[in-house]
Amino acid sequence: GREPGKYKNNNSFRFENSRGFTSMFDLTTRDIQFISGVGPQRAAILNKELQIYSLHDLLYYFPYKYIDRSHIYRISEIDGNMPYLQLKGQIQRFETFGEGKQRRLVAQFSDETGVIELIWFQGIKYVTGKYKLHHEYIVFGKPNIFNGKVNIAHPDIDNASEVVLSSMGMQPYYSTTEKMKRSFLNSHAIEKMMSIVTKQLQEPLPETLSAKIIADYFGNTVNMAAVNVFIGEIIE
């Protein structure tokens, strides 16, 4: 596989870390593992599954679709035909069922209108350690119907106190593999990684097109395009 730095044009960029210190380094040689929350093990999976080795690789890994996450549904409004939905409520309890490969974790998630099941087939220990009972969360995922009950398998979950719905709008979705999902490297995780990098980027990315072509056909620089791709803005 390819390693960081295998590009013809290497350029240094100024980044600001979480403590406010600024440093210079090359996007094409800065290893993906140094992003907060990634580390060597997750980096190895990104290397193998998506050929993402560097910050440059990440910034140019574009989403394949956008989904509107500005609306909260009530559980009573759910039907099995919805492509995606977003709920706000609390996990009331966790239960495990089955043995071996059939083992699954089921959470009873409720709001003021009803209860829905959240299901995980992988990462059971991680989920029960990360998410607290009777704590308010925003849950997002695709509803399914099984045995007459609506559930969401492997949902995205955020602390409700950390989510500002009015600023969410169209959210990017990135292609991932089953191996990545088993390590909780889903689209939401890539979105968070992208957010960290774009917020720390202190200088514009290099342009590959002339100023005239950009003005005539795009009306946008590559640096702003990268940020807009992440936040889901559409330039009319």
C-alpha cells in the first residue's frame, strides 16, 4: 500500500492544535493516526480499508451523499418506510440476547411518546461503557421492522447537550466497510475527524485550477470547497 508523502508536490501548512499552539507540517506526510481519537489501531484500519494514510488523503475523501439532520421526530411518528430518522430521548435499559455470533445488545430508547429498540451486533462492551442510562441523547439511523417492532441497528448517538440542531442541516455521509463499522469507524466517525482537521487548518489548500476557471465555473476556492463539502453547503 501507499504511504504518506508519496506525492510530487509536498506543501507545508500551518495548523493550530487544541491548546492553541501553531505548527507547520506537510499534509501529505502528516500521519492520520495523530488526529485526536484515531491512534495507531484505527489508523491501520483506515490505511487498509480506504487507503487513507495522511491528512491529505482524509481531506480529499469526499462524502457520497448528504442527509438532512435538522429535524427531530417523535417515536410515535415512526414508520418502517422512513429512510432515516433522528430522535431525542433516553436509554432506559440495556439487555443482551443470544450466544456467540448471534449475541446482540438491545437498548430500550424512549421519548415522551413511546419506546424503540436500538440494536448492536458488535462492540457490546464499548456501547455499554460509553452510553449512560437516563441521559439525554440524539439518536440517528435507519429504522427497520423485525417481528413487528421498529428498531435502529448501530445508530449514531450524540449527547443532546452537544448538538445544535439549527447548525446541523445537511450532514455528509462517507462510504465505509464492515470491518470499519465493527471498530466504530463509521461515517459519523469520519465526519468528526474531518471536522477536527478543517477547524485546525490555518492556511488555504493549494489550487489546481486557474483563478478564471474557478470564478467562471465554481465561484469557490478548493479550500472553501473542502469545508463546504464537509458542512454540506451548496453554492448556488
